[in-house]
Amino acid sequence: MNSVYPVSSPQHPAPWIIGPGVTLTEEAVRQYEGLFEIDFSQLRNVPAGNAYDTGGMRYDLLAYGVNRGSDISEAFNDLVDTVRASGNQGTIWIPWGVYNVSTPLRLKPGVSLQMDKHCRLVATQAMSAVIYTDAADLCEDQFIAGGIVDCAELAQVGIHPRCFRHFTIRDSLVRNFAVSGVRLGDAAAAFSTYEGVIHNLRTHRPSNPTPVGSICLDIPHATDCHVSQCVLIGGETGVLVDTGGNFFNQVHCWTRASTGYMKWCFKDTNVTSNIYANCYADSPSVYGWWFTGFNAVMVGCAHFNGENSGSGLDNVVTSIKFDQLNPYATLLATRFFGATASYRILRDIEFGTLGTPGDSVTILGSVWGFTTNSTRPRFQGSLQSLTAQLASIVGSLTVGSNLVLNGNALDLNGTGGNIPEMTGTADSEDAATAITTHGVSVSSDDANRRVIRFRVSGDDNKAGSGGVAFGKYNDNDYLIHRFEGSGLRIDFLNFLTNTVTKCFELFSTGYLYVKHLLTEGVDLDTAAGTSAAIGWFTNSVSRWLLRSDGVAETGSNAGTNLQLIRRADDGSALGTTMSVNRSTGLVSFTDKDFKVNGSWEQPFWMGPRAVWFDSTSKMRFKDGTPTGETDGTIIGTQT
């Protein structure tokens, strides 16, 4: 018998082939060690053949004098030294089972560790770390995969690679750590340390109280690390990062109320830049994120405040805390949710000492629930710079020097009443098509600004050379102002029926067309005692004014009488040509004499009776229309 070869995955107890056609389980083989000539050292010649293999040899720890339930510290470290001394690169494999660790397990350059998912390493003595690498050894392109590392409240750290470049920890569970579950880097590292890759890591503390100052994932001296799909439980801090250039994706930090509360899920003291995407701060007792430095980026992250944050912590917890007033941060699509009205979030974002940040922060797309104090959207950088950026993106967007976005209004011009404009060449679109196709939405507390105008080229039957503007009329109808070459036209667009009704049109020739949505006419609505008027102008100078006089309404139909006023060349009043009393109906001509034509062809009518003067200056009358100047009765005796 020369060698033994595994034929199934190392994730399960593997059958072994002993000669042609003979297969035994590993346990059976060991029972017959004295009967068969089995060279277990040949196991290192078997390729790993799994997702975590570095391409070197694999060494089964059980082949080197180790049994389940025993202390593996000495055998493990001796095997690492042996592999390192041979010049080989390889992976130490520890099958399922419980193994004691009395002194730290030390990995060296070129040696990785893979454990069965049911392999459990339990610390039995106080130690700095259960698994570590030395600060003087540069470990590059190595990994620790699988297994359960139980610090048993004795080991300060579960896994601690101290000096590395591209070191992966994945699919592992670290339990009951005294200080840190996983720590990356060391101040004493002989080489720059970067590219720690942490994937599918879980830290846990099933029952023991959370130690003061404990950290689930600690990154004090490693940069450019990638942390993804991790669940971090059982520390006073979820993630503590003191370096920059790190990426955190789908990291969920929380704790059980029965073991002690997590004060802050993420604490970032970096002064360069770290990125958090789709991360979840679950029920901390103080902060979801605490940034003491600068340049943080958060995309799609969330803070939830529930019962695990602590009994009675209603309206106490802050979601994101920036120590700096101007932290140069970007927060996009962040969610802030209290579980119920009894677990409200006090504040979504805090800057400095409750200060208002300057132009260094971008906050956009936030969503809130049971959050007492919320922060309005903001844009980072100068408004002038932002305007230029928007113009370059939209291309044809014409804006002025400022852009203000305060949650209620968007003013693209920002300079004294200018209307926001978008330019284009949609000459084939009429007003209804333009507003429904382009989908522009503008809102404002100021009704005069609730308008957006398109300048487009086209003939008079389309939008026109002057363009088209849109403004809200009521819940269903929107005004469409079409500035055509022939004048001004205003239409109503009803979004419920998708119909357009022409209601007002004033042509440059002076022709006026008016149609109300329901009835013909123009309504002038003012308060009692206030004048309302329709004016006629020549080159912007008043010529005529038809108005209500503004006399107070005291009852019995009194007040608000009608006046027709003529104007001088300079627009000043010349006189009241006619007035009509609303109560009595009396028409007065107090400005000048009352004059009518008075011929039989154009008689003066008094009810059904026509009155006129003939060629001899005799006044005549007739009941009905006269057929000649003498077709009527002379009134009285006239000379």
C-alpha cells in the first residue's frame, strides 16, 4: 500500500480508497492503521480542488497526530513551520469536529487555512488571538475559510492577520470575542498592509454580556479593504474603521438586547474616503453611523430603530452623526425608520454641534418613517458649479446663475421672476403632447413660480416660435400658455379626460376670443369694496377703463357700481363717461351731453316705440320700425 487518495469533497467525512475496489471511511481507516501500511504523509500530494485553493498542496491536520477533541495548537504550528520550511505553498485542512486551542494558531506566508463549516476551534487559555499572522511576515494572496472560531471570552481577537496584501477571510463565524471578532492590520507591521477581503463573516455572542469597548470588525491599520455580505453581532461597536479607501457592501450590524446594546453600528474615523453601500444599522443605542472624519459616501443604506436599541429609547437615537460641520460627505437614497411611534428616531443627520452644513454635503432621496427631525435635500459644491454640471448633462437646459432645491420649489433662474426654461426643437409636438411626453413636474409655494416653459420652433399651429408654458389651474386642469406668432393663447388640459379646451386667445390684430370651461364669459373676482377693471391700452398707455367703482356694499343691493372711464394721451383720467347704479339701474352720463343719431333710419328707441326727427326738425314717434321720415306722428305742437 503506497498512498491514500480522497474521492469526495472535504466539506463532509470523506470515504478513502485503499487499493483497487476497496473503500473505507476515514474513521475505519484509522481503526485499521496497525493492519495496513498507510502513509498518511502522502495526503499532502492531493490537490485541494475547491474554491479556496491557492494552487498549492493541501495538508490534512488529522494526518499529523491530531484527534478530534484534542489540543491542536502545537501540531498546527509545527505543520505550518514544516510547510514553510519546505518552500511549498499550501492549505491546511481541518475537518469537522471540536478542537481545543491553548496557544495562538500562527499562519505564515504561503500557508492558508480551510476548515469544514462544522469545524470549531475553542480557546482554552487567555491569548491575544486564536488565529493570527506575525507583524514581520508579509502574507500575500492567502485565506482563512470556513469554520467556527470560539474565543470563549478568553481570546482577545478571533482572527488577526497583522501584515498582508490581499488576504481573504470568508464563510467564517467568530464567537464570544473579548475585544474584537476580526482585526485587520497592526501598527507594528513591517510592510504596508492593504486589500483585506472579508466575505460572509458572522460574529456572534449567544449569551454572555457584551464587553465594554468590544468591536465586531476592527480595521485600524489596513487600507483598500472590501467587506461584503456580513452580519456582525455581539460587539459594543459593529465596525470600527480608522483607514480610508475601504468598501462596505451589505453589512448588517445589530445585537441582542439580552446580551447588551450596540452603541454604534459603524464608527469611521477616516479622513480620506470610505464607501458604504446597502449597509444596515439595526437598533443601535446612540448612532447608526458615527463619522469623525471626512469624505464618507453612503448609497442605499438604512437605519432602523427597534426594541433592540434599548428599553425606552424613543426619540433618543441619531441615525448619522458627523463630528465635522462640513464633512464633505455624500448620502444618496438613505432610509431612516423607527419601528413604531414608541421607537422613533430623534434625528436623521447631525452635523457638528447641531449645526447646518455648508456646501460640502450632498443629501438626496432620503426616506423617513417615525423620524422626528429630518434633513432637507442638499447639493455639494457651489451652486454655480452645480448649474454648470446640470447644463452639461441635460445639454439644452438653459439656467441662470443659481439653483435652489429646498424640498418645495425648484427655481432654475433664481433671479427676479424669470421663468424656468428648457429649450429644444420639438416642432412636431403640440401643447398637449409636449406636457404628457416630457413629463415635467414643477411645484412651488409661490403660485407665480408654478410654471415651466419650453421654447421650441414650429409653425403657428404648433407650439409656436415663442414656446409654450404650463401651470397648474386646479387638481385636474392645467393651463397651457402658447406664445404664438399671432398672439397669446391659453388652453386648459384635463389630465383625467386627456382633452384640451381653448379658453382664451388674444391675437396681435386685436381680436379677443374668450371661452370658459363651462360657460361663456370672463370672471373678475375681488373682495367687497375693491375695484376690478378691464383696461384698453395703446403702446402700454391706458386709454379706456371699464371697472366696478369699489364702493362698499352695505346691503339692499347697494355698492359695487359700474363705471366707464376715458383716459388722456398720458394715461391720466379725463372723466367718467358713464356710470350705472347697481341698486337702481340708473344710467348717468355726467361727463358730457348724451347724444344719439335720431334719424328715422337710426331712431332712438324707448321700449317698442321709435323716436326720431324729420327733415323739418319735427320730432315724431311710431310704435314699430318707421319706413320713412314722415312715417309717424308728430309729438305735440311744434313750430
